Amino acid sequence: MTVPAATTAPPQSTASGSLLSRLEIDVRMLGMVAALAVIWVLFDLLSGGLFLTPRNLWNLSVQTASIAVMATGMVLVIVTRNIDLSVGAILGVVAMIIGVVQVQLLPSWLGFNHWLTAPIAVLVAVTVGGLIGLFQGWLIAYLAIPSFIVTLGGLLVWRGAAWWVTTGQTIAPMDANFKALGGGIEGALGATTTWIIAAVACGLIVVALGFSRRRRVRFGFPVRPAWAEAAIALVACGAVLGAAAIANSYPLPVRTARRWAEANGIPWPEGGLFIPHGVALPVLVAILVGLVMTFLARRMRFGRYVFAIGGNPEAAELSGINTRWTLMKVFGLMGFLCGISACISTARLNAATNAAGTLDELYVIASAVIGGTSLAGGIGTIAGAMLGALVMQSLQSGMVLLGVDAPLQNIVVGAVLVLAVWVDGLYRRRIK
Amino acid sequence: MQGNGTTPLVEMRNISIAFGGIKAVDGVSVDLRPGEVVGLLGHNGAGKSTLIKILSGAYKPDAGEIYVNGERADIDTPRDAKGYGIETIYQTLALADNIDAAGNIFLGREVLTTYGTLDDATMEAETRKVMARLNPHFRRFKEPVKALSGGQRQSVAIARAIYFNARVLIMDEPTAALGPAETQQVADLVLQLKKEGIGIFLISHDIHDVFGLADRVSVMKNGKLVGSANVQDVTQDEVLGMIILGKCPPGAVPGPGAS
């Protein structure tokens, strides 16, 4: 029997297609990065160079963190053909609860600004958020109530509950250590830490690329050409180091720097001190959440099941997957992430208000969808959703810089959402 | 009936299930011996697929028992069925379109590394091996199965069923979506698996298909068993009479559904 050699690669349609597929680069993701670059350059030109400054980019990163964290969970929710409209309200009720915990409950036992206060508050946040999510997930998975209804009800219930915690009173200020989670000056990690983190990240990128290549070689699978592997490593490390450099070129304000110098016994020089912010803690948290969620989605059984359920729920069930429990866990995870975002936004505001997170559900869903998550289920990436969050925040903060009125901002963001989904649909139909 | 001495691999006794008052399967008994191919015949809506979904764990019967190797088996979920070595190739193929071939073949039974993460490399290597046997031209290991042709998707579904050392294989209309060459491939595979001692339930509405491959046929009509027969003892016309009229010929053992 003559069978063509099984090792030759199938012919590709076009030369560029073959190059991109050989590099195994996600063309969609590349398009999003390009769109983001266009938005940034455009705003920079329109604002006369105000947008692409370390200061604005640093603020942008901090503003994106809370939505980006929740968007990673929303990807999994939407991938399973569900929706969660309650994330903003969950954030609100969790924010109020941790406000009460750290301002009214814990100080009476531990005293003010005890080192344990912040960890306990975070623990309470993710536990309460996770439990709320699991409960909603149970209603959806085991009682078969549509997620749209459960979480629409949840939106009203948890927003009402947020008011109920203190009958509407705002709680402030937050614990001193806790505030670091919100970024700001307490949450800026400084130059040295930032460079160390960036170096570690670069090391991990190289190790991970090498590891996966070695594995494929061992099994005799096709691998990327070596130059491509090197180029990818170089671009990725370059991006990490570039981001670190930008975060490190945004100095602390003069008064803060002077206070810091006095506290550390450093004499104040004539020209002032250049003390860089470095990466903000909430941004680091968001990046870590993104990495963990990507790992969960791509490397763990749970993620495989989530995508299988989205691709074909019946097939998933027939394969012996416990689809209900998987679905319940997805919503539990969403609630857990709302808990993290509640910490970030409460710390950033330095206050717990019952309006915290209002309309966040819409921004979170929009981020996931702009990031390429298909509402039909089965398709979506964590990185895409985080990029989507960054696109949304860039639009908003850019328009603020340009002095665009708030109502017009909403109109633009809404129009961009619809446009993005249309373009994405066109792209998908063409590659099919 | 042939092979009366051996214990059946699988025996379904007096199985009944109703959906909203309609008895989709009503007191049906069928059995299957090692290395035997049993054709399940009947019109659309006769209850073949429902009966088989009870065996594969997708539905729970209202009444009746299932025996595997002569012992009572509790099959409540697809996982239970797979635990007894009962694998199914569904008419719809039941593939997750957004996942690649390896992901589908190992769905629900992933190979994990020592760290508990998915061992994609091992799964891909195993997939390459099993696909080389089923469909030597198959190359598209990295693409979601949505991008594959009907025949390729079929081979992924078959690979999933035979990879895990099935002892009982259920094939629900396995050739419905295939061209002549691919249909022949499936027929060859059935004969090869039969030689390995695997018992096969072959569900089809095409009696030519079934007569070529099956040792016995069982015919269902309106949820009831019309009868069972060795293929040598009946003609195709007689089996057609069973399917259409529910008339049991002298060469067959009549069931409760015979008129």
C-alpha cells in the first residue's frame, strides 16, 4: 500500500498564512493589539501628547485592574453559554462587608492597622464572593434556572444587600495596609521590586518556551523554527521589560517623595528626588489572576471541561463529565474573582460604598466580548478579555483626557462594543 | 440461537422507559455475546436509539435490568457505562466542535501529568497512533474538529470509542454521513473488532448494511421488540416485514411487539 509520507505538513493556502501558522501566533490577538495601538496613538495625537506618558499609562493600568480581574472569570461563564449579570452587585455587597469587617469589627479585637487586618479582609472578600457565586451556580446548574434570570435577580438582590449591610452608610477610611491593594502611593512597588519581578517574568517566559519545545521534540511533533522561537521570546521579554521601564519612569509626587526621604533619613537634595512608582500592586494582582486563570483554562481538566461544555453540552455530558458541578464551579470562581475586584476597588476608593461596582457587569461582559469571547459559547481567551478591558479603559480615560462629556463617552463605548463584535464576526466567517 | 453456552457480554432485560406518558421503549430484551454483531433495526422513532442510550448511560430506564457478563450492572451515567467497557459512537457523533481531535478522544478521561495538569503531548501522541490505524491520511491534529470533514469527524468519534479497550461497542447509524469508501472502511473495522472479541450493537435503518455485517438482528417497532433472528434464518424481505408490519417470520424468535 502506498501512503504519502505521514510527516509532511499539509500545504497551506497562502504564504502569509503559512508564516503565521508556523509561528503559531494568534492572528486575532495580534489584531487586538494593533487596534489598541491605534487607539493609543490616536488619543496621544488628539490630546497633544498627554496620553502616552508614564503617568497616564500607569493610571490606566491601575484603572483597568478591577474590571480585568472579573473579565477573566466572565470568559469562562460565557464560554459555557451562560452570562453573569450580577458581578457588579456582588462586588458591591462584598465591598460593604469587608468595609465593615476591617473598619468596625477587626479594630475592636486587633486594634487599628494591625498587620492581620488586610489578609483577613481579603480572605473574607473571596470567601463571601465565592459562596455567593457557588449559590447562584447551584441555582443555575442543579435547578436548571437560566443564568440570565438567576443573575438578573442576583443583580437586584446583592445590590439591595449591599445597602442593607450599613443601611446605606459609606464606610471610610480603609485599613492602611489594605489600601495598598488599590494602587496609589501605598500600592506602588518601587523600582527595584519592579525590575526583579520583570526579570523573573522574563526568565519564566524563556524557561516555559524551552520546556514546551523540548517536550514536543521528545514526542517527535513539529516545532517552530528556532529563529521564530527566539523572536517570540525576545518580543515577550521586550514587552515585559518595556512595561517595567514605563512604570519606573513615573516618579512619586514631590511632597510624597519628600515625606519618604524624611522617613528614611535621606537628606533632600536641591533638584528633588526621582523616586519611581514601579508597577502597582493591583496591576500585579490582575496579571497574576490572568496567569492563573489561563493555566486553569488551558492546562487543567477543569478548563478543558468548561470549553467542552461550551462547544457541545450534550457531548460533554455523554463523555461522562459532571457538567453540573463544573458549571457550579465556574460561577463560584466568578464570585471569587468579584471578591478580589471588590478589594481592589474598595482599596482604591479608600471607602466602601453601596454603589461600588454599579454597571461593572456591563463593562466586564463588554471586555470579554471585545476580547473575542463568543456569546454562542465554546470560544474565548483570558488574555483577550484582559486586553478587551484595557481597550475599554483606554477609550474612557482617553476621552476624559480630551474633556469629552460623560454622556458622549458612554455613546462611544457602546458604539465601539457593537463595532468590535461586528468586525470579529466578519473575521470569523472569513477564516471559516 | 447461536452460542447458547457462553454468558452474554451484555444482556438487557425487560427495559422500559417513558417520556411524558409515551412509552419510547416497552419491555425490550436484547443480548450480545463476545465477537458478535447484533443489528438493531426499526423505523425512525421505533426506540432503537433510546434503548441504546439506556445502555450507554445517557438515560435511566423506568424498569428492567442490565447484566454485564452475567452480573447485574448499575448504569446511571455515561461514566458508569464506560466503566463496564461499554463505548458508544453516537449518531450525532457527540464531539465538542471547538476542541481538537486529541481533546475529544480523551474527553472525560484525560491523561494527566504528575502535577495534575493535562498531558497534551502524550494525548496527542496517542491520538496520532490510533488515527494512523483508523485514518492514515488524518493530519489535522491541532485544529478544532469543527474544521474537519464528515469522514474525519467520524474517525475521531470511532477512535474515542475503541481507544479505551471497549468490550462492547454501540454504533448508532455509523455510516449515515459517509461516502461509499468510508462506509467500507467502517465495515472493515467492524469485522476487525469482531475478530478481537468485541461485541457490537449496530443500529441502522439500512438493512443491507446490517445483513452484510451482523450475526443476528433484533427488530423494534413502536418501542416494542418484534423479534430476534440469526441472519441465516431469515430473508431481507422477512426482516422488512418485521420492520414495517411487525410480522414475525417462522425463522425468528417473536418478541412482545409481534403482531
